[in-house]
Amino acid sequence: MFRWADDEKAWEEAFRASRWFTRGWTLQELIAPRLVDFFSLEGQQLGSKWALETEIHDITGIAKNALRGDTLSNFSIKERRSWAERRNTTIEEDAAYCLIGIFDVPMVPNYGERRDQAFRRLEEEIHRPYKGIEFEQFAVGLNLTSFPEAAQLVAREKELSKMHELLYGHSGRACIVLHGLGGMGKTQLAITYARRHKEKHTAIFWLNANDEDSLKLGFRDIAQQVLRHHRSTSLLASVNLDGDLNRIVNSVNDWLDLPMNTRWLIVCDNYDNPKISGSLDDSAVNLHRFLPRSDHGSIIITTRSSQVSLGHRIRVQKLQNLQDGLEIPSNTSGRRGIGDNPDA
């Protein structure tokens, strides 16, 4: 990195105050290219996008992984939209058009339609891949109270990217197994994925797979959630929620198996005592018999066992990279740049 030798503080202040970071169209110019170099007015090189990522992150609020070239679909719609909130455009419609590439949507600019209409069209295109007639028919609001409490996780971008690659964009059933020792962050990883990609799913349900009783009670919770949003659902409306739990499990799975109900996500957490062939443990859980039978939907399983083979396996290990490890306290404490602090 090259700095002005005579006044480093003035260089930083001028860099942070640059109007280039406030213009709408420069958002794509910053994120899309793999390499971006910055120069002073005198033509002196100040540094690259990678070398200055901490300063750029502080100025723009853009996630460092986005600056490093991570797939933009790995970031939520809300987060990507926030990157442009403090940016200005000369033409009012460009406030929406400058986001076309950020969301990778097939939208043609139509100057003269006004800002509000441009944003309405942008929203329609953003959600078009995720929504259809069947989306509203099966949509169930995300119930965060059903999620276990966990510290917010911002590290493990490699694992999150792999999860997205395996779970998104497939026509059939997609299932991944997060396995690793206790305390490695498997549950937090599943929570982070669910929150980050909630717009892609009609419903996200959380099941405690520690034992069969917990699973059955979890299915009853799912039935209650579905009925709160769709009271006339015939497969569940006639079921006595205070009655036979096995019947409730079957009815919920019948609903999940409906041909057009394809965009749900189920997280089966704490599947630590799986039924293994040859095992004599009566308390072991056969998760397979609780899962929907249809060839659609997405499933995330967290387990300490390395023998669960219900889907693509991702091993969650102890964080090896010091910078990744420092991302968690940096995020939860609200202090940015802990990883850049030599005293951290």
C-alpha cells in the first residue's frame, strides 16, 4: 500500500470523504471487478480494494467478504439494499437502476417512470425467483422465538457459501449435515444461514432432534404455526393438536409433501444420538422416519456424530484463522476492526 508520505492523516481523511463513495453507480464499480486500485489526484497509488478493505468497509458498510468477491446471493436482500442507502444519483430512477447488477435481475431501465415505480419494478424482479402463486399459498412467517438463543455469527463465510451452494437452486430435495464436536458453532451456523436466506423460503421451521419426544412436539409447533397463517389448510385443520402426536407428525409431513409446497427449510438441531445400523441403543433417534417423503424442500441437520449420512456432509471445525475468530466478538460487541487491533 502506498500513502502520501507527507501527511498520512490528511490522506485518510480525504479518502474517507471522497464523493466517489456516495455515488450510486460507483457501487457496482467497487464490487463487481476483482481488482480495483485507488489513486490520488496527483496519480500516486493509494492501494487496492483488498489492501484498503477495512477502510472501505468502515466508509460504505459493505461486508468485507463482498469486497473480496464472495457471491452476492450469499448476502441477504436487506443487506445488499443497505449498501446503496447513503448513495445519491443525479437521475432519480438511477437510485434503483444502480442496484440491477447487485441483485442480478433482468430489468431494463425506463427513464421517466419516476423513482418509486423504478423501485417497485426492482422489488418485483428481485422476488420473482422466490415467489409465485404457490409462495403466498404456503408462506409462514419466520418465527424467531422457535430458534435457540445464540450469539450472532459472522465468521465461517466459507461454510455459509458451501451451504448456499448445496441448498439453493436445486429442483429436488437438498439436505446438508453439519457435523463436528460440541461447541464448534453448528447451531449458530444454521441460524445465520436461515436468517440470511429467509427471503428464499416460504417457511423455515426449527426442530430439536435430540430425542423423539422433542421431535414430535416440534412438529406440533409447526402445525400451530401453519394454522396461524392458513386456518383453512385441510390437512391440518381437522387434526386435534392436543391429541396423538404421531398423527400430527404425519399430517405436517403430508402438508410439506404437497406438490407445490417446495420452498420450505427445516433445521433439525442436536441430532446427536442417531440410529445407527447394528446399534442396540433404544433411545437412539431414527430421524429419517420423521422427514417428509417428497423430493423437494431443504433440510439442515446439526450433529456431533460423524456417522450421519442423510445428506451432503460439512465438517464444522475449530476456527483456524485468527481473523475469523475475531470476527465474532467484533460483531457482537459492536466494535469494528477488532481483528486489526494488535492488542485484541
